[in-house]
Amino acid sequence: MEINGAQMFVKALQEEHVDTLFAYPGGTAIDLFDALYDAEGIDMILPRHEQALVHAADGYARSTGKVGVCLVTSGPGATNLVTGIATANYDSVPLVCFTGQVPMNLIGNDAFQEVDIVGITRNICKYAVTVRKREDLARIIKNAFYIARTGKPGPVLVDIPKDIQLAMGSDEYPDEVNIRGYKPSEGVHSGQLKKALAELNHAKKPVFLIGGGVNIAHARKEMQELCELTGIPVVTTIMGKGAIPTDHPLYVGNIGMHGNLASNKAIMECDVLFSIGTRFNDRITGTIDTFAKNAKIIHIDIDAASISRNIEVDIPIVADAKLAITKMLKYAKKLDISDWVAEIMEVKKQYPINMNSYKGVTPEKIIKTINEMYDDLIITTDVGQNQLWTTQYIALGGENQLLTSGGLGTMGYGLPAAIGAKIGNPDKNVICISGDGGVQMNIQEMATAVAQELPITICILNNGYLGNVRQWQELFFNKRYSSTCLRYRKSCNHDCQNPDKCCPKYTPDFVKLAESYEALGIRVTKEEEIKAAFEQAKANTKGPTVIEFYIDPTANVFPMVPGGKSLNDMIMDC
């Protein structure tokens, strides 16, 4: 039987078991939307902006383990996906993004809302293609889902011209995929793995460095078993946090620019660094020539291109993290390193991360209240100080998850990601922690949360600044706060020495803004109000709650390794 391309599109989604589609309509995609109108089993989510739409699909994918799927029109609809595609690409999130396109005969003619979206996104996704023949449509969609979820997961873009959507063709959808030149690694090189374990068995000061690859591979249980079997302490990147419970006796903490002293010390003094699923980016290594300079480095990663790209490794192993860890469990053994573990844990005890030098409402108190009051939690963040404080203080264990933009550092990610996560996990608590700057980049998604009746909690840490940049300006630019004050107005008195008296009111009023969206708005200005605010939020089960926390505008994130410095050059506090 013959069906048109739009009908095949719907059939493909159903064959791929897509139950949720984040979509925004437009002229070149209208036939696809028409075909979806009475499609069974697909929940259509209409966000208020395409950038938010792709972040919501990202949050859905990270939190469920499924492929996130989105659909937009051509031109500006397609280009609004770019930041979200790059975000997913950096953090290895499986997405399939469909874009409408002008008819084939208009491509290249500067037609209305025509852009070369494949050319634009080719370098920030695993695969991007324009469907040019109706007979190729089913195969290309099948390939897209396979590519997105296999190997190192990532985003794929499929551009479908309007005439292809209307063209008639076979209704058959392929059962198998066979892509020449794309054969993801499905095994582990036993020789390399045994070589790595032999090196580990001779170590006196070994450390596991765990990145986001372990969480992506759903290997938390196996990773915990491995560290307990060997007795080796574990440090994580921001994306790797939660790979073992944060209260585990072998968990040291995050490493890198805002890691704790014990974790960075462990890296700098270890003799074997066993890394799994991390790219060794500059935020965790500091100066490369001093990073783990006394250690033999072992690196397991599913992406061969990530091995020895930033840090030269001694034993490379290309493999899926879960597969490799599971195989290691068969051969690994307990190591006699109790003195080393005790040394590192004593440093962690003596130099804890805290905000004791700040009074009143602090991010530490807010996040520790969340730890006490919530379980079965998915927490999302924006990017900046809010993200860094969250990664320092949030407790992760069991099925709790942290969703954050790690590689690209995308402001505006937190709220739509929380929406996607809640849609995918309706029975879990979902909290977004954002700054007053980042939340405004996609604040319109309050309407989506209300329309979907999602009881998510949005915590806005309001310090009146773009706080992370302000901190750098304070420490390294002689307090020249260029374009970081969010209370600024053209009429400001720059000679004023008392900001409390001279500075204008903050705009917007987040509580009134929440209420305008028919959400619950709460403002917290005192420490004793924190718990009560979360109790109100938990009781509001019909829609979103916004809690605005007034925090100290001068609060900084410490410890901190200045850019371009060694992990040994930590600023503990000012």
C-alpha cells in the first residue's frame, strides 16, 4: 500500500516507540502536524520557543534513557534548535530532530524561510541529512534513531522538504539497519583491560576518575560494585556526579575548577589514574602539563577520538563504560591501599566545602534543605553559580539524577529540561535550580509548565547579577563589573556608595510574574522561611511553583582554580 511522506513520518515514530514529541508548527511542517493530528500513542507537547523545545527533549532523554524527539518548521524554527543540538552533542544526549524544509525545487533559491540547516548543524551533531527522495524517507528515519542511541549517543537532524512530505511511496518500514562505515564498538579488548588491571594491582595511590559516560551507560550499580571490590577512592567530573552515591565512604567529590581540595589533591598525587567516560576538558584538568603528572593514566571511553586528545594516556581502552566495568568485575581484586584512602578522606574532612562566611539565605542552606526534604528526585540547573553550587552540595544516590549542561554551558537550559524530565517521569519530584539571569532566557516556558499541569519547582537564586561573570570580574578584573548587574538602568547613579539606597528595584518581580502565568510564586528572604517554602511547593500538585530566594549579591563559589592554572593553585576563599 502507498502512503504519503507525512504518513510515513508518523508510522516511523510509532515503529520507534516514540510516545512524546516536542513540536512547534509552521508552514513547511504543517503536513507533518496534520498527519499527527489523530496519531495514536504520541503525546504532542507545544513549548513556547523552539530553543526551549529542544532542551525539553534533551531533559526527557537524559532522565528516561529514551531518544528525545522534536519537530519544527524550516528557517527560524530550525535555526532556533542550534544551541540545543550543540548542548546535546557535547553531553552525548540521544536526540532526533526533524525540521520541515521548502520544496526541493526551491532549495538554493533563497525561498521564504529557507536555510541550509544541514550545513549549519553538521559539525554539532552525529548525523545531519536532507531527505531528497521519498523512497529514502523510511530508511533515513530508521538510521537516524539507530545513530542517535548507539555508540556514543548524540543528536541527529533529519530535514524533510515539503514535497517529500506529500509524495506517495511504500508504507514499509525497515526492520534492520546496515550503515556502511558506522559500526559502533560492541566489545572490550580483553588484553588492554587485563593490562590496565595489572597496572592497577601494583598501584599504591590509585584513583577512579568518573565522567558522564558512566551515567550515560546506566552503569551506576556496576561502578559502585567495582569501587567497593577494589577499595579505590572515586572522584567525579560534574557530569559524572552520582555515578556512586555522594554519601559513599569511597566518594571524595568533584574535581576541577570548583572541585574540593581532597579530590584535586587525589588527582595530583595519585600513581594510577583510572578514568572512565570523560573528555578531560580544561575545566577539570587545569594546566595540562601538571595534571596527574606522577600517574600512569588509563582511559576507557566509547569514543576513540576522545582518548589522548587532551591528556596523553598510557593504556587506552575503547569500550562502552558498562560493558568494560562489568568485565572488570570478573578480574579485579581488593587492593591494600587503606592508608592512601585514609589520607584523602582526612583532607576531605579537614577542608569541607561550605558557605559559613555568608549570612542569611545561602545556596548551601537551600540545597541541603532539598536534600533533607526530597527523595526520588531529578534536579536540573542552568549554568553559572547556581549550577556550581548545586554540583557542590546536592546529594545524589539511588535513582536521583542531576541534569545540567556540562560541555556547552548553556544558560536557559534548566527550566525546559525540568519540563521534559517531569513529562518523562511524572511520578518523580523535579526541581530546577536557576539564577535570575539564566531563568529569563527561557522564562516563557512557565506557560508550558502550566499548560501541561506539571508540579515542578523552580528555585531562582536571585543575587541581582550574572553571578559567575561577576565573580571573575571581582577576582581578576579589579571589580570592574561590566554588563553583569541586572538591576542596572540608564539613569543609575554610578557614584553611589550605598547600593541598598541608590540601586533601583529588581525587574521583573518573579513572584508576580509566576502569578501572571497562574503558577504559585513564593519569595524567601530569611533562612527560617526556606523549609516552609518547599513545603508549600510540595503541596502544590496542580502546577509549577516558583521560589525566589534573595541571596547575597557578593556570594562567590569556592574553592576555585583560576583559568589556566594548575589544580594545585586553588583559591580556597577570599
